[in-house]
Amino acid sequence: MLAILLAHVVAALMAPVCVRYLGRNGFLVLALVPLACLGWVIGNWNSDATTHVTWAPGLSMNIDLRFDALAAIMSAIILGIGSLILVYCSRYFQDDEPRLGVFAAEMVAFAGAMFGLVTSDNLLVMYVFWELTTVLSFLLVGHYAERASSRRAATQALLVTTAGGLAMLVGIIVIGQSNGTYLLSELIAAPPTGWLSQVAIVLILIGALSKSAVVPMHFWLPGAMAAPTPVSAYLHAAAMVKAGIYLVARLAPGFADTTAWKVTIIPLGIASMLIAGWRALQEYDLKLILAFGTVSQLGLLIILVGIGSPDAALAGMTMLVAHAFFKATLFMVVGIIDHSTGTRDIRKLAHLGRRVPALAVIAALAALSMSGLPPLLGFIGKEAAFTAISTTPTLDSGLRTVVLVAVVVGAILTFAYSLRFVWDAFAGKQRTEPSNAVAKLHPPGPLLLAAPAILAVAGLVVGIAPAHLGTLLERYSRTLPGTGDYYLALWHGFGLALGLTAIVVVAGVALYLRHDLITRIKPARRVFGNADRAYDATLRFMDRTSMRMTGTTQRGSLPVTQATILATLVLLPVVFLALGTRSGVELRLWDSPLQIVVGAMMIAAALGATVMRNRLASVLLVGMVGYGCGVVFALHGAPDLALTQFLVETLTLVIFVLVLRKLPAEVDDRGAAAFNIPRALLAVAVGATITTIAAFATNARRATPIALDLPDAAYNIGNGKNVVNVLLVDIRAWDTLGEISVLLVAATGVASLVFRSRRFGAAPRVSDAPAEHLGMLGDQTTWLRGGDLVHPRHRSLVLEITTRLVFPTMMVMSIYFFFSGHNAPGGGFAGGLTAGLALVLRYLAGGRYELGEALPVDAGQILGVGLIFSAGTAVVSMLLGAPVLSSATLEVTLPLIGDIKLVTSLFFDLGVYLIVVGLVLDVLRSLGARLDSAAESVTTR
């Protein structure tokens, strides 16, 4: 199972390259990946395989995969139809299709994410795959990003399914924490009881129903028809919309007999089936007919898999397979019609069947299966559904009757719009000549017809001989409580199911013949409202609410906003501290007289910064406070923290200076004099509050500090003696990964604010300077090449010489800090800061051209490579048998060198090093080189 997931990851990464060199034929190569994985699924159909990989045990995020009967059914649909859709894509698209390689990667990645979803036994891991399908669906639906309709459809699908997914996440956490396990197998084997579990199940069902477009969260699916047809055929017929059905089917053996389950599943399933079926009869766009038909049939599937009896589960799985066959086929047929004629409007199609008879046969087979006529698989499933509902012991007699009547009415609607789809799209409709669109069509090629033809014929073949399919599906249905005696067959004799089928056929034909009345029935207000307008109204309400809240809390005054935040910081902790239980406070004010001296200097610098009007002087005084904090760290025996503090403070001062170059030297505070006393009082209150909270928090400790165990843990688990560095790259590596990601986002944000429309790229080199500037350069030896392009008034020969001598030393020191950090003061962060300061020195001495000479690489590339190294360590550690983002040790013996012990966290630290260097370079080129360039342009003009 892991191999299948990895195969799809590799195929997704290689897809752009494959499509770039092979064009649309690259889809044929990519189709081999899910096809080969389908072979594994078929070969292991009757096995109950499990896979366990330790990922993050403390977060219950171990990768637990389980391949059982239900996973086998879903995997076969996902991989089998996925491979056919990729073959279809190879002729649906042209070679000049924009972003075709990215589209191919997203399709393959979606197949892998769906496989991971249906095989995950860990609910948290399943949720990760669940949201991956949401994101990939957003990208695929919005493939035509230049179209407003595609952007709206993609955003709508993303918001609705993500909102449902968040509700599901809350339910997962509630049920997992309250029962002590997140494994689906354990929860279903011993279902939890109590009101809290009922609430959790309802929340999980909300996520499932939103994914499967069940009323009232159905409206995103018709909107998603703005996507390319292969996306609709795969995601919205065979794969993504089945994710909610799968989750309901997975949970049904343990929770189908609960009241909350039935109250949620049955009414919403019936509403979806009837409302969407009615809407399908009112549409003229072939794709929208299928979209509303999909919503209707998803409602039927939810009912069948949610009833909770073995016979209903068998009927549900049969209809699931049948629906995947005929609905994917019909969507591909619509794509071919649109591709050949340029329209999907049934009013513009006439005599299409005569022009393309093969396509008409394929569509007829699929539509007959959808309408439930023999000998197609849809008939087998519909007969099973009628029988299972009428005999199920899990529903009382009254509810059984209501559900059966609703399903029969839904089947009548399905028959009517199936007939309408085939007849109105392919028949002559009392015309003697083909319509203009049909007359101009270009016939589809055999490879474009192959994929829908295979699925349509499969529905016919399996329908004629359904016994083998029944044997495969019964492995799942037998997991439901109770006994089931129904079996799949083409003929069960005369009975209730066959009688209901006759009623469906007669009523369906009559309804189609009078469907013109339905299309004319357009009441002023819809009986059940308009979900799409409700969605728009909800977004408008949220926008208005957020605007009002923002207008209330943020008046446009930075001092007022800051004062509000600080006042809240003072009031809330003080009130809770005064009302709550407090312990005594014991403080040791100092350990040595030197601390008093340093503290006094820090206080004096802080007070001086508040009264100083010169901006640069204020920044220097604030820097003194930071340096004093570093001295305190050193006095307390924390040289690593002290080193980092000194480096950060120095770099911060440089950034301040870069910004202050463009600001007036003096602060104009004439209008703020009246607020000096309130500001001073607020500042004192904040300082006193923080100090008081720290004192009480320190004295509130009752347990043995975990810090006492960290040195041993760092050495024995993280293979390092430097506790701080081991904490950053091993024990708390998840936190560090999040922090460096924030650093990357901050660097990108700074660049976006400064460059606005595009990234500035790498800093310019001397060779990029204007011709008149290059004339200043001769063949003489210079200390810094960029220094010759600096105006003589701003040059410092002493600084250039010092920089030329000090820069290599600083770079060697940064490398030393990087390699020694695991066992001595240093690490990737300290090493990166040292290298960054070396770049700062080169920039200050030689200007922006010297920065390009020092490191002629785009900062964004350095940031990206650093993040890849840090995140990639997670996978490497796992493959070496260690928990994710923890240290795995490699020991080798080399000739002449001896024993070498390599810890994987070194590569995590390398990522940190690169990200810090990239951040400094990004800031220098944004606040330094870019502003210098702008200043030169102004001077030239």
C-alpha cells in the first residue's frame, strides 16, 4: 500500500516532465501507474493486509493502512476508472492546452490521495488525505483559472467541503480523545456510546455529506461542472463524491443503529434524491443534467449504505459500482459531444446519433444502466435496493414504507431524465436535417471513444452475469450486523421488486413525455429555496460582519490599536490572577553583582529609548537592551542562547538601519505630547503584569521540571550534547519546521510589499551595471569589485579592506557553528545568522552590486531548497526506522578516516541554515538593493 502511494507521488512529480516531452501522449504513460496498482488490488482482493509506520506517536499520527473488502471495492474504482480517464485525457486535450503538465500531475496525485483516504485506518491520517483531495479538487476545478466561472466554482467547492471537513475534524478529535484511539477498526469493533459520541458522529457525517454533495450542501457539485470534462468524469462521478459514501459505509457496521445516525442519513438522503432528480428534468445543459442526477443518486447511495443491514449494504455497493460505470461513461460522452460539436445544449443537438452511431450506442448502454433497465448492472442494483429496503429489519414498518416510496419516486425521476438525456441528445426530434452544431461536428477518434466504451460494456457484461461481482461485494456486506440472504442475479422471479420496476418504467416514460410542463413550471420562489443564493448570502453576511468588527476594533490609528491590545494584556491576566488560586512567590533577585550592573544598564537603555527623538539613537539603545539580555544568558550558563541573541540583535540592528535610511532622522512627536503620561502608565502596567505573571508561573511549579531530563534525552535519543540544538532539530523539530515556514512566508511577504508586481530575482552583479558605470572599472586590482561602483562620497577604503579580510573568516565560522552545533554552542540557526552577517558586511562595504558578487543566487531558491531539506528529513528518518523528524543515526567506517557517525538531523539543520541565509539575502535585496536601485533611478531622472 505504501508502494502504491509512493508510486503516485513519483508519477505526479514526473508528470509535468512527461507531458512536456511527450505532449498529450504523456497521459498514456501516466495511466500505467494506476493500472499497475489496480493489478495489485485485484491480486490481493481477498487479503486483509495492514501496514503500520511509526510517524508521530505522541500525536496519534502513526500511518496505519488497512486493505479490506471495502477498501478493495473503492480502490478498484479509483484506480481502474482513473487509468481510463487518463487515457481519455490523451485525446480530449490538445498539445497546446495551457498548464497541461500541471493538470496531469494533479490528476495522478488525486488518485493517490483517494487511495490513501480509503485505506487509512487512522482517522487523523484519513483526514489528511481527505483535505488533500479537497485541495486537489480546487486546483482541478479551477483549471481554467482565466474564467470567472471556473474560479467561482473552485472557490465554492473548496469552501463548502472545507467547512464540512473542519466539522468532521472536530468530530474525529472528540471521538478519538474520548475513546483513547483513532483507529477505525477499533472504534467499529467496540462502538462508543454516550451523548458525546453521538455528537462526534454527527460532526463526522457533516463532513461526509458535504463531500458527497448531499442536501443542503449539494449546490457546489453542479457549479463544479465548470471544470474540464475529465475532472467531472473522475472526481464528480467515480472518485471524490464517493468519499463521503465510503466513510458512511465504513462507519455503518458500528454506528448505523444509533438515533443520531438515522435522523441525519435518511431524511437528507431522501431530500437529495428527490430535489436533485426534479432539477435534472429542468436543465438543458447535458453536463448539468448529469450533475443534478449525480446528486440524486448520491442521496440514494447514502440511504443504502446508511441503513445498516447486510442486504442494503450489498445493494449499496452494487449501485456504487454501477454508478461509477455509467456516470463516468456519460460524463465522457458529454465531453466528446462538446469536443465535437462545440455545445452541450440539447436544444442545439439533432440527428447526433445518426452522425456518430458508436457514441450513441455507448451513451444508450450507460443511460439504460442509469435508468435501471435489464440486463445492465444498474438494474441489478435497483432490484437489490427495492428488495433490501422493503425487508430491512433496521427500520420500522412505517419508515420502511416512506423510504421505499421515496426511492421509487427517485427511480421514476432517474428514468425520466435518463430517457431525456439519450433522446434529446441523439435523436432527430422531428427534424429532417441535423442541427448546425451536429452538421459541423468532427467525428471522435477511436482512443477517445475507448474509455467510455470499456465502462459501458463492463456494465452490460457484469449485469448479464452478476454472480461473481456479488461474491466480491459480499465480503463487505457480511461485516454488517445481522444476516443477509439476498444475492445478485439478473432474474429473481416475479415479486415486489419487479413490480416496482414496471411502475418506474411506465411512470418514467409518462413523466418524460410531459416533461415540457415541468420545464415551464418556474414558481416565483423555489419551494425549497435556492442553495446557491443562500451560499452567496452567507458569504455577504460574513463579509459585512467582518467589516463591522474590523471597523469597530481598528480605527486606523496604530497607537489606539496597540493600546487596546496592551490594555487587554494587562486586564485579563490580572483579573484571573486576582480571582483564582495563587501560590506564594519566592524570588531570588540576583545571583551575582554583575547581573545587577547589566540589569541597570538595560533599564537605563530602555528608558533612554523612550525619550530619544533621534531614530537611530533609539534603535541603538533598544539594541543595548537586547545585548544585555544576551549577557544575562551567558551569565546563567547558556552560551548557545547568548550567541543566538547576539547574532539576532546585530542582524535586527542592520535591518533597522536599512529602513531608517528612508525615514527622517528625527521623530516628529509634537502632536503626541498630551498622551505621554497615559502611555507611560500603560507601559509600566504592561511591564509589571508580565513580571508578576512570570513570578507566579515560576512559583506555581509542583512537578519535577522536565528540563532536568533533557541532557540525558538529548544525548541518548538525539545523539547530541547541545541540549538547545537537539531540542530544535529533534525533540521539538515539529515546532522548528513551523517556525522556519513562517520565516519563509515573512521573507516572501517583505519581497511582495517592496517589489509589488514581481520578484526582483538575484541581486545584480557588477556585469549588470549600466555601461557608464562599468567605464569606471579598470584592470586594476580592487578590494571589492562592487565598491568601484559606489559613489566616492559613500566609499570607505578601511571598510572594504576589513570586509575583504573578515568575510572568509566569518563564513568559515558560520560553517563551524553549523557542524559543531549538535554538541557545542552553534547550530544551523547560529551558522546561518553568521553567514547572513557576512553578507550584510559585503553589502555595506560594496553596495548592491557587491551583494550580487557575494551570492549570485535568487533568495527564493535558497529558501525553497532549505525547506525541502528540513521537510525531507521527515521522510528520510521514517525510511531509516526512526519516528518522523527525529534523529536516525548512520555509522560507517572509512579507510584512513575511521568511524563516522552521521545523524539525519544534520540535514534538518542544513535546511534551517539555508532558510536563515535566504531570509537575510531576501531582506538585503528588498530593503537594500531594491531601494538603492529606486534611489539611483530618481537621481538619474
